[in-house]
Amino acid sequence: MSMRWERAVADGLPADVSHAFGIFDRTLCGIQQVGMSPSDHWWLPERENVCGACREVAGVIDGRWPQAMRDEDARVSVARRL
């Protein structure tokens, strides 16, 4: 899970909580901010300041992801392809 998600970056997001970028200007937990983007850094679910709701959603999504697509070589940012 820690090799697939980027940290969300946007004005208005609290700096003390790490949110995972989803798609369409939203975090995985549903916060929407115009102009939100993925950072160049991974979102790490094991950190202390991680959003618990983002961690939960990432776990559900990753649990459904095909096993063959879970290694580092399969990591692709969906948002950067849009």
C-alpha cells in the first residue's frame, strides 16, 4: 500500500495530517479542494500523522488490487496520465 499512493497537496489541507491523493481534486477520504494534486512523495500509511480514513480506504482498494500489480514496477500515477 505504501508504494502506490501519493500524498495530496493543496491550499487548505491541514499541514499536520497526511492525506492520500485519490483523483479529481479529492483525497481518498473525500476532501475536495480545487487545484489539489499528487505530490512527488509517497503517502506512507504507517506514519503517525496519516489520515485514518485515507488509510482505511487505501486498504480496501489495495485489497481488491490484483496481486500481480502490487510490486514497485507496477506503480503508476493515474492522475498524472489524465
